Amino acid sequence: MPFYHKLGNFPAKRHIQFRKPDGGLYYEQLFGTEGFASFSSLMYHVNRPTMVKSMKDPVDIAPKAAVEKNIASRMLKGFEAKPTDDFLDARTIVMFNNDLNMAVAAPKKSLRNYFYKNADSDELIFIHKGSGKLRTMLGNIDFEYGDYLVIPRGMIYQIDFDTEDNRLFIVESFSPILTPRTYRSRFGQLLEHSPFCERDFKLPTELETHDEKGDFLIKIKKENMLHEITYARHPFDVVGWDGFNFPYAFSIHNFEPITGRVHLPPPIHQTFEGNNFVVCSFVPRLYDYHPLSIPAPYNHSNIDSDEVLYYVDGDFMSRNHVEKGYLSLHPGGIPHGPHPGAYERSIGQKETKELAVMVDTFRPLKLTQAAVDMQLNDYAYSWLED
């Protein structure tokens, strides 16, 4: 995060003695990214965060490609992902490349019998259905429908759900997930023309500090292997921290759309970015107001990007048939645009209530077998006129 936050207690200067009430030392840990060259936070633990008791052989969880070098437009029925008790087992990767994984998930149970750490990726978890609490070593964040949860790589966390009816869209990024550079000052502050600002973010609160001995299982994803490591102390034993590297949430409902007299391109919807991809939020907004405007998007060619749209809610004017949880993939190399009739139907319309998350990748995506099993047949031919 490009701004400062703090919770709990910590000493006046970095790397000096910080003593417990009984005279013992708290244990300092730097939680940083990109070596020592980027965002970091300094944490102070009741116990050493390094006390490993046992390790199991890792399990390979790398996604496997069922379709490579794809040029066909596709539509996936994301809600066909089977509801599953376990938070990690529920994740179904549908598309991936060397920059990210995209997954849908329907976890039924709260993650409470182990802790999780993704050491490969920053995670962007979009809450399509459900509410609850993200519990982390740096504090807790309440979440609800429409929230993006941004979880930096290496963050130890658990997650509580209020019900068993949950639907998530997840992006795992192998580079840091950032706010768009076009909306940031050179120091990282969101500028006046940004469609959201730091006031809109939900920051960690409720710092949990557990001084407990025992067997604490942490499942760690590293190099597409899932490791199970048991620690001797509770991982949530931080008494205080400060810095720039921490989880936060942002509601898609707080994204303020940019509109114009004629149709504006997708970059105006950008919300996050990583290496070789961007994430955009399509939200309810007024349509273009030129007297001769055509609100539906013009046909366009994705020459150097694959476009994925995750449909959340509302009536999407450019598609003739779409339901909640659908994912469209319009790959680079061929043009795409509104379905037959949608271009004409949009004329004279004043607003849209659509809600969707778009991910544009600048390297081609591969599809897993799960994606193939979810797809609508013949979507690639759905632009043919009757």
C-alpha cells in the first residue's frame, strides 16, 4: 500500500529494544516486498515467529492447461464451481499464465482449522456473495458483497464467513497488486481525477494478539506447491506494527464512474494493476450524453491482450444472454463487440445498472479442464445474425 498505517504498540524508533512488561524482548520482524526495495511493515511479536515443529512433504497444486494458444471467444458458467467446505479446496483455477491465476470459489465453511499463506502471489479476492471477517496477523477486516480484499503475498490469514452461501472471484498475481499509476502521484497518493481515494479503503483493525503454545498448522503455497508446516506458537501474536505493507479492502460500490459525451474506453474503469495485467470495475453509471451517441461499446480488436469479464449483477447491455457468475474470455488476435441487436438497443438509453469485474492480461491465457467443463457451447459463434 502506498500510504502509512499502524496498529497496536511499538517502539519510537526502528530496530531498538522493545520490552515486555516482564522485561523480556518483543521480537521484531520486517514484512517486506521486492527485497528491501519496496513496501514493508515492521511487526513486533510476543514470541519468535520462526519456531517450526514439523513439515510434511509438499503437494503439487500447479494448474494444468487443457487449452493452450486459444483464439476462440468463450463464456464460462462460474457458478458451476461446486460448493466445498474447505477454503483452499474450493478454489477452482479456470485461467492462468505466467503473470496470474484466475479462480472461482464457493467455500462453505470458515477457514479456522489452519492458517494460510500465499508466498507466491498477492491475492485479490472479490466477494460476489457472502460476508464475514478476514483475520490476519496485522489485524482484521470486515467484508461484504462487492468488496475486493487485497492480501499481500506472505500474509498469514484465516477467513470467517457468516453463512455457507459464498461466491468468490480470485486473482492471484505473481507481482504486487497496486492502484493504477495513471491515478497516482509519483509518491503514491491517489490524485483528484481518480475514481476512488484512500478514504474508501477498509484498513485492518482489531489486532489479535495470542500468546499461545501448541501445534499451529500453516499451509503455505510456494512455487505452486502446497506445504504444511506446524509452528510451536500462534502466528497471530503481534502486539503492534507500522508501515506500508498490509491487507485492505475496497468496495466496488465506492468506485465513482467516469462518463463522457461519447463512449469512453475501458481504461477509465481501471481499479488495480499488476505486471502485464489490469483489473477494471464496471459499475452503475449514466450513459454517454452526446445527442447521437451509441452507448454500447464499439467493436474492438484485442491484438495484444486477453479480456476476461466476470459478471456480477445487473443487465449487461452488450451481451444478449449473461447470468451472474459468468466469465467471458475474448482473446487477443480477433475482434469482439456487442451481440447482434445490442448496438442498436443501446441508442437512447440513459443509464446502466451493470456490475462486473474485468481483467485484461497482456500475455495469452491458458484454460484449465475446469474452465472447459464450465463453458457454454458455441459462444464463439454467437455474433452470427439469424
